[in-house]
Amino acid sequence: MTQIYRVTVVVNPLQNVILPTPSSKVIKFLISSGQFFPSLKPLVFSRDKYKPVFISNLGINGKRIIDRGREIRVNTPLKASISFSGIDPSLLVSETGKEGKFSTPYGEFYLGIDNIEIVDVNELGQGIERNLDKNVNVVFKSPTILSSKVLLPPTLKEKFKNVDVGFSPLPSVGLIVAHAYNIYCNVIGKKEIENRAFKLGVLGNALSRVVGYNLRPVTAVIGEDSKGKPRNSRGVVGWIKFDIPYEKLKRRVLKYLIVASYLGIGRSRGIGFGEIEVSFRPREEKAS
């Protein structure tokens, strides 16, 4: 049984604070210092390329805070989410009661657990079947940093590994699907997936119908260099709505996307980038 946990955390600043960039550093610091959910520390620091952990940016009124150095007033209610897989569930139970006041380099905060959601990856089929006749809507809630190289055939990856193409601010359906597939396979422990990811990317582009989109590129600050200067990457925010008329492929794609809606896609998911929301919309009537 493979499960994904999503813990929603309430974060209240106990003083006026200027949030770090990205704002997810507050939660990541508390995990890495062993003050909050210490069992996640090895997973957070893992060098695994598609590690099954996601720490969101802080949010206010349902929107993630991605502004640089935003000031937040004392007792402003904020929320964040921590999603992960592959952790002993008994550790989760033993750590959920550790709420209270915490000190960070960014100020003092009160943290409490708002909600815990548990998803069994092997039981996603029923929800998928209900939505096969609908369009898929993917919302990029935080800057999503996608590499187009995931669509290279494995036989060409070595040849072009030193070509710096940056990251795609205009994601195709195939690019989204290939990245989601990589996350899904890491969750279930499947290895040697490059050939399959490439084929899914090609099929996703060839057999999908884009219904609408509203996308814009953004510059995401993902950290600092040795001199304290920001390290930037280009990402994308907005939404894309599409359909996949070939149902066999669509079933698989929906499974990968639902898993990615908990664990994100692309680069720097451990600090809140690549957060997506997946929903389903009725298909418009076809013109006669």
C-alpha cells in the first residue's frame, strides 16, 4: 500500500516579520533543525532527483506568497502544506502533537496542525473513472520550473547534456505529463523510467487537445549564491485546460497528475515551486 500524506499547517507570526524568499524557508528551517516533523529531515535533504516531498510556500487568503521579502503583520493567519510519501505512518502520529511557539532566523511563529489528508495511490481509479468525460484543468499555484530536456529520447540525452536550454515558460501537455510521471514513479518505487517518460511526453503532445490557457512567465528566486546574490530561474504560473480523447492514455495521465497535485512537478518542489492544482470541467458541446 502506497500512501501520500498532506499536512496543512497554520502559521501565525508572533511579531511583524519580513518573510524570506521563498517563504517556504520558514517551514523548511523548522524541519531541518529538528523542531517540527524531524522524521522528514532525511527526505528533505535527500539528493534524489524526484524525491517524494513537497513543502509549500506560505499562503494568505488562499494564495501563496511568492513576493520577495514581503512584510507580514503580527498574528496574520498563514497556511502552508507539507506533502510526503515513504515515511512510517507511526512517526506521523507521534509528531502531530508538537504544536506551539517556534523560533527561526525570520522571526517567531506559532505553528499548529489544521488538517491531515491521507491518499492511497492504489485507490485512485474510482475518481479517475468519474472524470474521463471531462476536460482537465491544471493550475500552476506557484512558479513551476520545467526542463524541456525530459522530452529528449534517452539515446540523445548524453549527447546534449551540456546544452543549456534553461527552463520552459510555456509548458506543453506532454511536458507536464512527463514530469508528473517521474514523480509518480518515485512514489511507487519504479526504476528505469526514462524511456517511458519520453514516450508519454510524445503521446501527451500528439494525442491531447488544448482547450484554453492563461500562462505567464515569472522569475523565481530559488536561493542565493556564495556571495549572497539571488539565484533565479524562469518558471510559469497560470492555468492550462486540455482533453485527451484517447481514454487508455487519459486514465494513466490522470493518475500521474493527481499524485503530482500533492507533490508538485518540476524543479525545487522542496521549497514550494511547482505546486499544481488539478480539477475537472465539463466538456463544451461540440459544434454541429
